[in-house]
Amino acid sequence: MKKTVFRTLSVALAAIVLVAATEGQVFSMAASGIRSLASPLRSSMFDTNRVHKLDVTVPFSILAAGDIAACANGGYFGRTGRNLRYAFGLPRTEATPNKGMLQTTSILEQYPETTVFALGDLVYKRGEAVGFEDCYDPFWGTVWERTWPTPGNHEYQSPFAYAYYDYWQDRAGPDRNGYYALQAGNWLFLSLNSEIDASQGSAQAKWLTKVLAAHPDSCIAAYFHKPAYSSVARSRTDDARALFQRVAEAGARFVLHGHNHFYERTAPLNAKGQPEQDGTIAFVVGAGGKLTRSKFAPAAFADRLITGTTGVLKLTFTNKAAEWSYLTGPESTETDRGTIQC
């Protein structure tokens, strides 16, 4: 009898610890795991090289930003309550959106046919399923069918970024590794994953080498969440630097990032992050909803830095060039524009 009671108490304690540690997500994660086992992600959108061909007419445009949805949720206990109510299908109060996300949503609405690149950290704080449904989806989610995402570190604060892959399905790639490529006109856009292994010999690095070799005449660009080089240096960027080095060596014209909550454009950089005339420009477009208001000096390699305002980068492509302009929120008249030759 005592052993039975002890086992029961142990199981109950383990359940409480799981609920507490995952802020109530354990039930959503379990359901996601069951769905994945029953029906693993497969996609007819991608060829055998994980490349999807976009149907575009040149010139075409793309809008890009990251670090987006951060609805008020009452902290730990509020998140846990919302996660549990979501998991058990119970009604929830309407999420209160962050002001910055409303501003960038209004920018997207001005370009109703334009493809969108979502640059990671799409739902704060932990990229949970209820956050995607209640906070991201009513706003940036209205352009789901024209969005191509890349995951950020906050998505991976939920185990295996399960909610990110559940929400995006095959728009996040043909499986749950989070990297793929898009071909549009003469451009090859590499959507890479800075949150998993990108070192030489990794599955991602091997695929990247293979897809680059298959498109030797394309204009190359890439997007992944963490910047390899920025005026605000952050930890855990080894994989981001490995990705930047590989695409820069391949002659990428530019790379798009989020992670830092401001706008930044570097000078052209070589594979080691040093200014070089024909190098790769790095854009940080991490004010898609979240915002850094503090002022700080730009790095020596930075050509433009805008803080204190939300914004979306608009790029317009021909087969030989890309024009960019930074579209800021209503609290700023600052912008940035220019042209990159292929």
C-alpha cells in the first residue's frame, strides 16, 4: 500500500514539475508529438534539393522583418494559464497586442500581394502554440500564405520549436529542420537556421554546399535570425558566423537578420566580417514589433543604424540588382535606401 501511495505521489510530483517547467506547454507538446508521429511533415512544395520555385514576374518585391509579436500575458502565471487553457480547449481572453506589431502589420497591409520573409523570434516569450494562435496569427498571420519564415532563438525556447513547425507546416521547409531555399527569377534565397548546427560537416552545411553547387549562375541572398556581425554583439553566434562565412564565400549579395531590435546595414563584408568592396551586406531588421530605444554608437563596419522605431525592409528585385528601402513606423521619418548589384 505504501509503495502504491509513493508511486502515485511521485507521478503527481513529476506531472507538476513538467507543467511548471514548460509553463503549461507539456500538453500541447504531447499533442504535437502525437500528430508528428501519425503524420510527419511532408511537402510537395520543395524539390529533392529543398528548393521551392516562387511564381514571380520581374521586377518583384519582398518585405522582411523579425522579432514581432509580444502580447501582454501576465508573466509566468499568465502564460501558464493561457497554455493550459489552450491545451484543454478552454476559452481565453483576447490577447492584447504590442504596439510595434500593429505598426508593422499596417505596413504589410499596404502591400497586399508582396512576399514576406519573417526573420525569427515571431512570438515572445517562448514561441508557444497559444502565442502563435492568439498573438501572432490575428496580425502578421493575416499574410501567412505569402510568408516564408526562419526560426529564432525564442521559437526554440519551446522544445524543438514544436509550435513554430506546427504553425508554419511546410512553409518552414520540407521537415522540422528549418532550412530551405526559394528560387525567384534569377535570385536564390537561402532560408537558413541559425539555431541548429551549421558547422562544417553538419547536415545543414552539407545541404548548403549542395544547393549552391546546383545554382552556380544565380544571384544569391540569405536570411537567418541571428546576425553574425552587428553593432550589438550577442552570445551564441558560432552557427550564425558559420552560415555567414559560407554564403559570403559563395558571393551572396546580402543577408537578412533579426535578433537585435533595431535596423542596421553594414558595409559589404568578406567571409570573416571585415569590410571588403565586393563583399556581402548584412541587414539587421529586428524591429518588426519589439523595439530598442536606447542609443549606442554603430560599429566601424556599420553604414546605417536606426533605433527607436519599428520598421520593415522592402526589397525590389530585377535579374541584375536589388533596391532596398526601410519603411519605418509613424514615430519616425528616418529611412534607408540604396541598390545592390548582382
